[in-house]
Amino acid sequence: MKKALGLFFALFLVACSSSGAAGSSSPSQAVSGAPPTPSAGSTPAPTTASLGCPAVQPAPEFAPAIATNRDLALVGLNGNQVVAIQDVTDPLHPTTVSTLDNVHMPMKFVSGSEISFADSGAGGSGDLMRLPLSGSPWTTVAKLCNGGGDFAWSPDGTGAAYLTSSKVDPVTHDYAWQIRLIQAGQDRLIGTAPPSPSVACSQAICDLNHLDLLYSPDGAYISLVTAWTAPTLRVWTSSGKLLASLDSQLTTWSVWSGDTLYFRTDAGVETWRDGTRSLVLPGVAWIEPHASPAGGLIVYVVRDGSGLGHVELLDTATSRTRELQASRTAPEFFTSRFIWYQGEDLCPPNSGCTGNPPYTWQTYFTGETYIYDLQTGAETASGITSVYDVWPHPA
């Protein structure tokens, strides 16, 4: 889920993603000697020396998650610096399930009863952790060799994909992603992505450069879509077989809805489904897309000529779109009916406004947040200042 504090990749140097919801990035290091990108259907065979971890190593096994009927959100609250887990089944009257401290970002739901985070920040152990909603005890899932990145859990909570890197080049500071899969008691490398050098952050760059590692809602596929200087699209089966590989054009800001992967390119918003690509929203440069937990809808942001955000909604069955509100950003489905988002405004001329990253120099977060009712069109003020992830994940 893709917004500020959401994805805090330990490998990046600058935080670049939308403020307030799951999916921010903060590069710090980079890697030399990137292994070659495998062709579709091939199995990479890097040497142990090129990796921070063995190509294959043991991993814990997890039982399938127990289904729950609650809508949950990992959030930040007004006047409170801690992360809270809230029951947002009634988003106009949310209740706090627990509060969390001493954890690092990114943090995401594994299920309706567990969360996970990458303990790769300053002072972190370098581990991918899993824990109950209460906050303890922690279970170590994997060591994040040479720093960590994003991760994603399978819909049933039994497996996970995560990013790490090979060694950092001390001169260029470039790094290459290593994509690993935890499944059935084994942690193994399934693929790579090209080197991604550090970049300075501006609104235009941070609206473009984004990374998503995702499972499809049915658990059949794993995807990696990123535009960190080296545009990359990968799709694997859930067992780690490479199905699609594209490095030749812009790919960024992706989301699954049903069995279809939606992602942005220079041409607009495209889809990948069963190996076939299609253009569905020509010319649309979306950011921050999120799919409904009931399926069929995707909420996203586009910018007008001034740079101001507009929240829009895509009906995936018809490919029709409509605007929900202007001067808004960072939308997130709390339920299939209610959407949360932040207020946004333009920085006054010559104000020196730096805003709330990534809206640097052009727009800024107003400090106001809202709940939008898709049935009535009503907008209500919210006390939730930021959203890092929601449960259930998209369907």
C-alpha cells in the first residue's frame, strides 16, 4: 500500500512516496555486481558470493490464517506519535485495537490477526518480523541481508516474498534487488531486478519513482513493478516461476484487482492478465492506486496542470472513471464503501514551502483528512492522520 512511512526501504537514500499511507521509500545504500536478469521461465543461479544470504536457506512455516470479519487499519492518529491498529468497520467511529511501539517501517498486515514489519532501520536487527496485533511476541521470519526492502505476504499468510540486495558498491552506491520467496519451510532466491542508483527527491521524481512488491488477491502470482531509474516489471507464479519480464520502458505504481495487474507506463495505465498486456486508461498518469477489498474498483490520484491532486475512481468492469474530490491525495479503501484520504493544497508562490514529502516545492498536506462515502458522496472529517496498511487487502 503505498504512501509515506509505508515502504521505508533501507536501501534508498531519500524518502519518496505519497504521504500518509502505505508505500513510502527511503533509499540509503546501493549495490554493485547485479546478477543477470533471467529470461521468462528461467531459474536464476547466482553464486553465494554475489548474495548477502545463501541462495537457499531454511525458513519457518506458518499455518493458514484464520478469516476475520473486521476491517482493520494501521494508522497514525492526531496528537499521537505511536502507530495504532484500528477497527474501521465503521470508519466514522473507529475503535483502537492496540498501539505499537519499537517497530520499524514498512509494516503491513499478514492477516486479520497478525502484522509484519521489516526491522531494517537504524538500530534494527535486520530481520523480517511477524507478530500478533497485540505487538508481541515477535517471530523472526528472515534475515534481511545487506539491508532490506519491501515485502508481501500471500493472502493465506503461509508464504512471503521480500526484497534484499547484494553488496553495496562503495564508489557508485548502486544496488540491485534480490527477490526471495519464503514457502514451505524454505527461503530461496527467485529473481533479480536491475541496479537502482540513488536519486534526489522532487515532486515530479517521487510521483514517478515507486516500487510495489505484491501478491495477487488469489495468491497465484507475485509481481514487482518499479521505476527507480531502472524501470522493471516482473511477474512470477506463487511457486517462483518467472512469467513476465520487462525492463525496456517506464513501469510504476501498480495494483492487483482480481486476476489482473494494473500498472502505469508512458502510454497510460496498462494491465497484465494471463500473459497479455492491454491499455485501459490511455494517457492517465496515476499515482497511489489502491483496489477495493470487494474487488471491481480502484481509487487513485491524478494531478492537474498546477500539480494539485484529484482523487478518482476506476470501475474495472467498464473502465469508466469518475472524480471523487479535488485537492485530495493518498486515498485508501477502509471498506468497500468508505475511502480515506488527505487534504492537499498548492504552496503559495515564493513561500519557501517544502510541504510534506513527496509533495516538495509544489503542494503540501493541509493536515486535514477525510472519509468519503461512495454510496452518498458525503465527505466527513477524520481523526486519522496517516494510513500505512489496511485489512483485508484488495480482492
